[in-house]
Amino acid sequence: MLGLQDIQVTLLAVVDQAGVIREVRPGPEGVPRDPRARSVYEAARRALLDPACSPLPVPRERLAAVNNFEFRFTPRGFIR
Amino acid sequence: MSLATPWVSRRTLLAAAALAPAVARAQQQTTVIDVTRARTDPIPIAIPDLAGATGDAQRLGRDIARVVVNNLRGSGLFRPIDRQAYIQTPEAAAQTPRFQDWRVIGAQALVTGRTEVQPGGRLRVEFRLWDVLPETQLQGTAYTADINNWRQIAHVISDVIYERLLGERGYFDTRIAYISETGPRDRRTRRLAIMDQDGENHRFLTDGRFQALTPRFHSQRPADRLHVLRRRSAAGVPVRSRHRAAGGAGQLPWHDALPRFSPDGRERGARRRPRRGYQHLHR
């Protein structure tokens, strides 16, 4: 099983013009198979889909040009 | 480029030329965001009663859900949602969860299930764990056991939920062995006792006729083997190690202290303490 320092999960989020996340897909590596990394992936997916995270705090003019975001989550912040 | 098949190359080039701006635009339109400051909040989880067709099944479904709620709340890592807020009924949720009803009350995870009392005193429990926001099933499992073991099934379900959502093994299906001490200081009665990790299913394994000390579970078969040091009297030196199985007890041939099972569970080890006072490790 991976340690916290080794885990990084990538998710792709499609955002509409208002900054609301409409779709979340796994990144190029797919859904992790390691149980711990998979739980991080699913927690990150829940965070992105949580209504509290929308709209994203991104300038409106930038949202007009960008509608795909790649989020890279790492739980290293837990390690002190 | 192959001269023998120029039309293929031309088509490939034309296709590439047509796709190039789109690919470039897509690459430009992806922004990478690194999230490195992890923090943890309790996961809001909805655990309605497990559905059942009969009165007994409904009662067991209610009891199992109550144990799971208590386990997860006690861990501090989950926040079970007050069932007064539930919109969908347990029976309907067991059929097909209406995710918008659970999303609107703030649930991120949902547990549904069904209990069935079978002939011969058997209990079958099905449960499903759902990720509410992406509307996906994370786990679906069924257990069949003696109806008297309904509480252990609840602990196992709690472990599965814990492991599936946090990536770490759960600890709810755990029993604690300890020495109960009662009576005045000069005439203590020490009894070996065992209970579930939540304090339920408590029972005494010895009756207090001998002093029981330092209980140790068997490393491989903790469910039915337990080591206990027993002493004939409070002042008596002879100390014997006993292992207690489900129904009886065995005895080691030496006087010893701190008995333990080996990691593979095949042997028992102890420190031998003859009257001269020095110790040896024995197995």
C-alpha cells in the first residue's frame, strides 16, 4: 500500500462559463488501484463535486477561455 | 512518408492539419491546479435502517444500522446525518437510491441494505455503500451468519465502510480481553473478561477461583484462542500459563511469566522463572 508521501491523484474537471464544475473524470493515469490512493481519488472527486466548491474562484475572463481544469491532489499536507 | 501510398499520406496530413488547431486549443484551455494542503473533515454519511420484509427482519435492520452509526460516529471521522432529515424511506432507498434526495440533505455517502431472517436461525444481510455526488456504488456485499451474531455483522459492515472510504483497515470488529478486578485490596478477585470494542457482548471467561493475569490473544486465531496467566492464590508462587479455547483450557508444563503466542500462532513462548530468580525465554 502506498504511503501518503507517494500518493498523487489527478482529476479532470469540465467547468461551465459560470465556473460551476459540470463533470469530473479521472486523469491520464485512470482510477488508482491502490486502496489508499483510491480513497484519496474518491475524496477528491467528492470535493470537486461538492456544491460548496462551485463556482470556482476563477476570474470570469479566464473562464471564457478555459473550461478544462486538471486538479492534482496530494495528501502530503497531513505529514508533519 | 511512403511514395507507394501517397493518398494515405495526404489524407493523414489533411486530418492532422484539421485537428492541429483543436488540439492546440485544448492544450491551451487546460489549467493545472495543485491541491497540496490536505485537511480532513468528518464525512457526512446517511445510514437509514436496513429494510426487511418481516417484523424481525425490520428490527434487526434497525439494530444493525444503529450499531453502524455508533461505530462510525465514535471514530470521529464520519458525521452520521440525523435521520429526521431523511427524505427517501429506507425501503425505497434499498430498492434504488434517489440521489438528489440524499444530496440535498448534505450526504456524501449513503448506506442502504436489506435483512432477511432465514430458516434455521440464519440471518442474511445485504448492504451497499454509495458515493452520493457522482452517484456511483462503491461497495456491495452480502453476509450470512447465525442470527445471534447480528452485532458482529454490523461491526464488519462498519469496517468495510471505514476501509472503503478512508483506505485504512477498520477496527470495529475487535474484541477486547481484560482482567476484571473486584473485591477488597487484600482479597482481590481477578477474572478474565472479554467484550466487543464498543463495550457490548461482555462476558466473563473465568469464575475468579484462580487469579487471572496478562491475557493475550492467539496471533492467528484470536476468535477462539486466548492465553491467560493463572495463579493459584494471591500469595502462591506457582504460576501457570493456560490457553483457553472456546470450551476448555490447556496447560503448559512449566512455571512461567508473560506468556505469548508466536507470530505464526503455532507456538507459545514464555519467560521461565525458577526459584533462583533468573529468567529464560522458552517455547
